[in-house]
Amino acid sequence: MNEQVNTETPAINPKNPFGNETEFTEYNSDYGEIVPQIRMEGCQIPLFPNRMEKSRIRRYENIVGGFLLGHFFLMNVLFMILGEVFILLTSLSDGAMMELPENYHSLAWEYFTGSSSYTAIMMLCIAGCSILVTYFGCRATKIPVSNLFQTKNFNIGLAISYIMIALLIQTVTGWLAIGIEDLLEGVGISSYNPDLSNANDIKSIMMDFIYGVIVAPITEELLVRGFVMKNLCRVSQKFGIVMSAFFFGVWHENIPQFVLAFTAGCFFGYLTVKHNSLLPSIIAHMAVNLCATVFDILDTKHLDTAYDMFNVFYMLMVFAGVILLIKMLITERFPRTTPEQAERGIRVAVTSPLLIGVLLCHIGSMIVLIAEENA
């Protein structure tokens, strides 16, 4: 009796259509949203995408770019409006007590940028816009926000190990950023490096802490590793992780923070796809910002003994991070791309005008800030 040979084409997994064994399948979106016929018998994904498939990939990328452009302009306009309202109210108060000088506006703006009100308004603008863009962006791309927190295989021990690795990344990229700044200084270019601290009194310290350690990590991860990366990972997790990290870097609009944000962003992105949740990246992000905030406060207040003690603790964490990172590199693997995914990654992204547009806006803003620094 002859055995019957099965000649049917194996069914394609809509959450792993390219058969990529290095990806975390649970994290992926349904590729049927890009190739609707994927569940049809005999359907195969070709090496090169056709025009319709490219168009649908580009649609998601342009939605990401469009919402980020909206975030960029809304945040800046809202900040300028609220800043002017603050100065107007201040002028009304001061004008009732004295005659205002001709340069009052510039003096008031300088006072405003060094006050806790500046941090409060900046927190309101960035956090508010990030939450709005995440919510409506996820709705536009049919991603339930709850899907961003489907945490798998995560515990306190892993959280601590990720924090140590994140602090190692913070330290190494800090040294790298200093080296880059020195190279730029050698050719006569001063890198723009914003002073992010207003820690002059208790109110300012509290505001800096709330914004830097709690609000910023949560809202930034929601936007970048949530809405942005989830959509950019539709074709390839590697592309989504690296591209969202690049956005995260240029979003800061200065070279020192770009180095940290891009490198840490790749690590945060890997944690997100590995555990199918933003929770690990939020925790690691909070730890990085907490250490930076504590160092800044202790340095500003000239608490040298406390600074040295915290630095010893910090370096012990960094040393442990070296060991843990080596172990992770040996036992785990960063998602790779298949040839089919490579054809649908950066080659399609460079033809997505809104995605490229938001990158150019932030890069242009970075160049302007550097030019002003060297004027």
C-alpha cells in the first residue's frame, strides 16, 4: 500500500508569517491586517512585497509619523501658549506693584525657565500630548491599549537584573557622550546640552522628581515603546525596536541624550517584545531617571558625602550589570530579520513621507539648537 504524500502548503501563522524563530510571536500583530488573504489555503508570502502590501505597510508607518508630527507641533504650541499665559499673569501681578521695565518680557521668561512652574508646564505638555497620541494612535491602528501590558514571564528578580543592565548602559553611554562632545569641541563645535534641573528649592526638587522619575518614564514608554514600536514591529521586531529607539533618540534633540536614549531604547524595546509588556521597560526607565535625578540633586546641593556614598552604591549596581549583560548576551538573542522582512523594513520606511517628516523635524530642531549654542 502506497503512503499518501501531503502536498498541501502549510498554513501561515498570521502572527509569524515569515517563520522567524528569533522573534517573540505573542508580541506580534496579526499580519492579516496587511495581507488579508494570508489565511487562504495555499497563500505564500513572496520575497518581494507587491504594491498593495507595500501600501498597507506604508499606511501604518504614515499613521505613526502623522501622529508624531501632531505630537511635535501640539506640544511646542501648547508650551508656548502656557508659557505666555504664565508671563502675562506674572506681569499683571508685578504691574500692580511697580512700573515694569521695557525688557520685562525677557526677564520674566528667564525667571520662568528657572522655576518649578516651567517643569510643571513642560510635564503637562509632554505627558498630556503623549497620552493623547498614544490613545488615539492606538485606536487608529486598532491596537487595544490593554494589549500593551500583557505581561509574560516577568518577576522581581528579572526587574532588578534589568535595572542593573540599564544603569550599565547609562554609564557607558555617558562616557561615550563625553567623548563625542570632546571630539566636537576639538573642531570648534559646542554640543547643545540642556540643563534639565531646576532643583533650587523643595518645590522644584519635588517637581523634577515627579516629572523625571514617574511621569516621563510612563508617558514616554507608552508613546515610544507602545504606540510607535507596536506599529513599526508589524513587519519585523528588529526593525521596530531599532527604529523606535532612533525616534526616541532624536526626540531629545541633543547629542548626549541621543546616545543614551537610542542605546537604552534598543534595550527597552527588547524587554517589551520579550515580555509582551511595557512594564519591564517602564521600571528600567524609571531607575535610569531616578539615578540621574538623585545625582543631580546631590550635586546641586553640594552634598558631597551623600554623593560619594550614592556613587559607590551606583557603581556596584553597574558592575553587577556587566555580569548580567554578559549572561544575557550568551543565553538570549536579539530578534533578527529574514530576507522577506528585510525587503519590507527600511526600504519601505524611506518611502513613507510622514515617518520621514517627523524625523526631519526633530533632526532640524537639533541642528538649530546646536547652531544657537555656537552662535
